[in-house]
Amino acid sequence: MSDEELRPPPIRPSQWRAGIEAPSEEDIVSCVSCGLCLPHCPTFRLTGRETASPRGRIAAMRAVQEGQATIDDTFRTMMDECLACRACETACPSGVPFGRMIEAARAQIEPTRPLASRGPRALGLKYVLPRPWAIYAAAAGMGIAQALRLDRLGPAGARTTTPRISLPKLARPLPRTMGSGPTAALLCGCVMDVAFRDVQRDTMRAVAGSGYRAVRPRAGGCCGALAMHYGYPDAARRMARDRIAEFEDAEVVVVNSAGCSNHMKGWGHLLNDDPEWGPRAAAVASRVRDLLELDLATRSRDLGTIACHDACHHVHGQALGPDLRRVIRSVGGQPVEIPGGGRCCGAAGLYAVLQPELSAQLRRQKAAAITTTGASTVAVANPGCAIQIAAGLREISSPIRVVHPAQLIR
Ligand code: SF4
Ligand code: SF4
């Protein structure tokens, strides 16, 4: 053997950008490439492509980690096509933490995007969402555009899945407090507070009726989940700190959106490296409860069969599938399962806007599956899913009603 052949292969530097969080080597190597997650991955099921599978995505992260590949268009597409639904995490026997890996990979790719796509994302995720007044201003602008039917000038796909804003409801604030007892602060959030005001009010009423003093924080605002999912962890930390400061005096923090409750329970991890905020974040996160987890006082009526839509961040993030069914039974409904129930509806944060074709396929599959249940109502406890499923049912002219479980509680 020559000296050349005996020399070990050069160690290539990782291609992750310094100073930005990246998938950790430990997480990457925890994947043993068994492929058991593949049948559970909605984007693999749709496309049949390894590049649209969890295993393929982790292999791509590994290639960047080991310096075999750079963050290029192929890598960006592979990460962008992921729903971050975490179905692969539930299925994985090796406990691969795919959710935090995809978030870190997206933080890495965000600065590499062309300005034309990065600019609007940064504007929304970094500048609008952390400012409650900007969320309301944006929602009011959207509501005016919808009232004047100017939204018809935009792309049809985006219009289908854009929340409808009722200006009269937006102008009618929620009460500051309801009921008496231990303080339960409500996360106002972003989409939930501007597009689902009725659900917010019903949530406060349900919490107050269950022996709490339900409080709407003075400022309100977003929990930061969307910013975290789409590559802006610093903005997500800022929003977490703002909300934590609002919630520190509350005995319970109540959240009626699956994606938000799942994200907020991880605030301790998000601010782990911050000596001041880390312990405060962990303390508040330990008091976060999804509405479905509360021991709610309900009155039973005959509500007939109700199809149960499991939001990804309920079933894969928090294992709250049984809680949805318990709440439905407690109000007098008979829960029925949707075929392929735990599969993502394609809403996935901004996915319907950023990946309209894949999202539309998942939306239609979900809507068709719901119609097979024979139920006249489908319970959906996440705003993105509610908008997406309502759009899917409209597309197939189905009269099935989409309701949040809070709306069923009397
Ligand atoms: S998060 Fe969802 S879409 Fe992404 S790889 Fe996992 S199962 Fe597939
Ligand atoms: S993520 Fe888990 S299930 Fe999927 S290939 Fe890797 S080890 Fe196997």
C-alpha cells in the first residue's frame, strides 16, 4: 500500500453556519436509517421520494454536518417540504428528536434564502408577530381587503387558506377577567385572537365556569411557535420572554391552540442557556395547560356524532388524543374516528401558503376522510387546522361544521 492509500480521509469541516443553532451531531447520529418512520410521513406518502422522508432529511443534515454537502437549493427544498408534524418522532423506535432538528435546520437555511423570499418572512415573523399592535393592524388591513374583495387579486391557494377576519369581532375586545378562583391566564396568541375571537371568548367562559379566574393579559401576543418553526429562534425567544413576564403570576396558563401549547411547554428548553430567563421559563412552562387537559365543568347535551381531528401537536407533541375524546364525551357528543386520523391535514403553520400543492393534496385527503365518518361536526383544536379543514370541506361542498371543542362547552 502506498503512503497515499494509508492516509486517513481528510476531516471536512461542518457546513453549518457558525453562531446559528444547528442540528446537533448527537441528534443526527441517533437515526439508524431503519426507515420505520417512512410510512408515517405524509410527504413521503404523497411523493414516494426519499428526499421527502424523515430518513432522507436526516441524511441530508448529516451530509452538511460532515462537510459532504452544502446548504443549497436541494437541501432547502428538502427541509421546506417537511410539515414539521413530528409523526416520524412518534413512530421512531430510536427516539430521534426530529422536531428540534428540523427547527434548527431551518434556522440554518433562513439566512441563505434569496432576499425576495427572506424579506416577507422576516417582516412577518421577526417584526409583526412580536408586536401585538402590529398583529392587530395587519389583521385589520386583511379584514378591510377581504371586505373590499381585494384579496381576490392574490393567488387562489393562499386565499383559500387565509383566515377570514371579521372587523366587528376584531373591534370587540375580550373581557379582562371572568369568574373567580385560582388565576388562569389565557394565551391570546396571534391567529387565534384575531380570527377566532368567538373561540377565545368561549375558552374564557369554559375556564371561568370550571372554577378559575380567567384572565386575558393586558398586552396579549404571540407565543413564538411560528417564528421557531420557520427559522427565527431569536424572535421566538423574545416572544417567549414577553409572554413569560405576563404569565408569572398565574397559577395556570391556558392555551386553546395545539401548536402553541406544545411550543410553550418547551420554553424552558428554548431559554435554557439564559441564566436569568431559563429558570423563569421552566417555571411558567410547567404551568402551561392545553385547554383539553383541564378538568372542565361541562353540561351534557345530545350533540350526536362528532369527528375527532387530532392536531399533530396534540398527538405527536403532547399525546392529548384521549383528552379530545374525553371532552367530546363530557359535552354529550359521540366521538368518531377519522380514517388515517393522526395524519397531518397540511396546514402546518405557513405550509399552506409556502407549499400550496402538497398542502392542497393533504387538505383534500383529510376533507374526504372526514366525510366518510358520517358526522355532521368535526372538532378541531388548532386554528391552522380549522382554517385548512374548513377550506377542504368547502372545496368538496361538504356541509360538515368545523368547531373548536371550547365552542361545545356550555
Ligand atoms: S415532521 Fe412530518 S413531514 Fe417532516 S419528516 Fe417527520 S413525518 Fe415527515
Ligand atoms: S428517524 Fe427513527 S424511524 Fe426514521 S429512519 Fe431514523 S431511526 Fe429509523
